[in-house]
Amino acid sequence: MTDDIREIFERAGCTGVLCVRSLQDDAEVALGADGPVVLASVSKVQIALEAETWFAEGRLDPREPVRLTGADRTPGPVGTSLFSDEAVVSWRDLVVLMLTISDNLATDALLGRFGVEAVNRTAARLGLSATVLDSDLRTMLDSVGRDLGHADWAAASAWAAGAGPEEHARPDELLLGCRALDPERGTRSTPREMTELLRLIWTDRAGPAEACARVRTVMARQLTRHRIASAFRPPVQVAAKSGSLFGVVRNEIGVVTHPDGGQYAAAVFTRARPGSDEAAVNRAIGAVTALAVATLRG
């Protein structure tokens, strides 16, 4: 089984690790499941859990309007990160933006309210000792800019916009050594701990039942369907959260639910080799998950 999984990753042009676990009996298929991995936007599941717990416990009004200004906007490829003008969104709708389209500004707005350490305290409470949120996203991006030899992310982006192909060669080499892409130093976890997080959310033990249910519901609405979900067809359901970073890291965690009630938590983490095809890596994430789930279902 693990040889088949390695072969799928190899054909896709990446290395990969995973843990796929039955929520009925804890049987699992694992490959490198206890080694550290870069979470990228997969960490937004933890942030959503923290926010929804605060809502459920009355520590934060989910309907309270939040003003997102144009100044100091967290960069990102989608959502409010691309806005030019001020926007007003409720706290609970920031969670929706964060989990469905992976909105970076929504994520940092939430972290600005309850803090990185609150998320880490919750991880520790849940027994996720290898799971660490290193910083908010703006801080992470600025650290990448500095690792590439610039003042911050904005300066690095400005340089990249005017640089030619040959000038990009050196920064591309430096990128692989960035703290953000180092599973020992950046925002990190292990595949096994991510399936444990999912198990706790799906059994209402990660926090208030209302908070867990809300995270499950919004994860089921994620727009990204070309990773785990690509390998399953209705009536099988997939609730997931993807993560990507600089064309190197491509991940996804999620729960696959079959019509007979069988549920399987999956955490798949990949690192692409130079020149690999993004679509092939995405398909591989779905393929290894499907293979593992089929094995667990006998």
C-alpha cells in the first residue's frame, strides 16, 4: 500500500506524506505520518475553530461588524486581499471567507482579535503537541521577503514585478530555505495530528458542539474541489481545507463521508519538485486519499 502511494506521488513530481484514519475504529493508512510538515493555509481550520469557540462561549459577538481598511492589507490571491476599498464584514462571515476561499486578510483580521497564542493554547489543550502556529500571514510573508534579501514582502514583490527570468533564478533557490517553508521552524504540524484535529471536530470534542458543527459546515463549502474531492463522486461528501505555498507546498486535510455513514479523516502533505505539474500534484492528493479510504473500507 505505501509503495503504491509513493508511486502516485513520484509520478506527479512530488514527495508526499499522509495519514488517513477511520473515524469509526481509528484504523489508518499512514506514510510519514509523524514527521513535521508545513501547514500553509491548512492552519485556517484551527483559526476557524478558535473563532467559532469564542462565538459559542459568548466571548465574541459573531454578528459584530469588522472594518477592513485598505491600509496594511494582508496580501493574497483571492477575496478581500484584492480589495482596493474599505469593506465591512461580520466576524462570522470572515470565517466563511477564510475557509471557503482561503481569504488571507480575513484570517489576519481574526488573528488580530484573539491572537496566535490563543490558537496555540487550544492546540496544546487538544494534545496536538507538534502543532504550532508561528505567526499571522502578513508576518509570515514579510519574513519570506527578508529571507529573499528584501525589506519585506512588498519590497520583494515590487522587485519581482520588474525582474527578468534570469534574475529570478537566485531568489527561487533562496525560497526553499525560507523559514515559512521549513517544517521545523514555520507554521507546522504532522499528518497524524491533523487527522486527530479533524476527529475531535467531527465528534464535537474539539470545543463546544455548536462551534464544531459550524466548522464542519463551512469546510464542506470550500471552493477548492480539485484535490481530495476530485477522487470522489456524489453521494460521497467531502469537507476539506486546502493549503498552498509558493508552488512548493500543496496540502489538504478533510473528512470523506460515505452514504453508509463511514467517515475518514485525511491529511495529505506534498512538496513539489522543480518543474512539476500543479494539476498532477492536485490529482495525486485525491488519488492517494481514495486509495487509502478504499483500503480502510475493505
